[in-house]
Amino acid sequence: METRTVNQIKIWKLVMHARNRDDWDLVAVSADRDVLTEWYKNQQCDEYEEYIEGLGSYKKNFKQGTRLEWYEPVEIENEVMDYEYGVSWEWINETELPILKNFNSWLE
């Protein structure tokens, strides 16, 4: 019988819905839930409205120029099921970590 050992790492994912599109995006990933949560909270601001010529008015809850500017807020404190908006986790093989770290969405 052949066997193998695979090391895995738990990662946390933040999925959000863009206000100006009909789809959702994986906006951030981290091996540390607290890093992900703090990053999200640091981009929040008081709600404001912005008018975009030809598109109309958009209410925004994140600072202008940040990665989250065009996204709707999510419940950051509670975990959600996969494929829903918010924070969820999954196990990945340790060999996949260097690939994930090359993406813009990775948070240290």
C-alpha cells in the first residue's frame, strides 16, 4: 500500500459583491483571520454618495481609492458558507501557498 503525507494550511477568504457589477469577487486572502478582519475595517468609512457621469449615484462605505471602494459591506465577524459573501475558510496544500502569495488579494 502506498501512502503519502500532505501538509495543509488554513486560509481565510473575503468574498464581496461589487456595486457596479452583478457578480462577486474574491477580494482578499490571508492565513490569519485577524489580519483579514483588520484590513477590512481599516478601509471602512462613513457612508457617502458619489455621482458617476453616465452611471448615476452610488452609495459607498469604503475609502476612495482602496481596493474595496466599489464593494458592498459584508458581515466580517461571522463566517459564511462557501460561495456566499463574507468571510470563509478552507484548507489548501502547503505547495499552493507560494502561488496564492503572488496574487494581489494576498494579505500578510
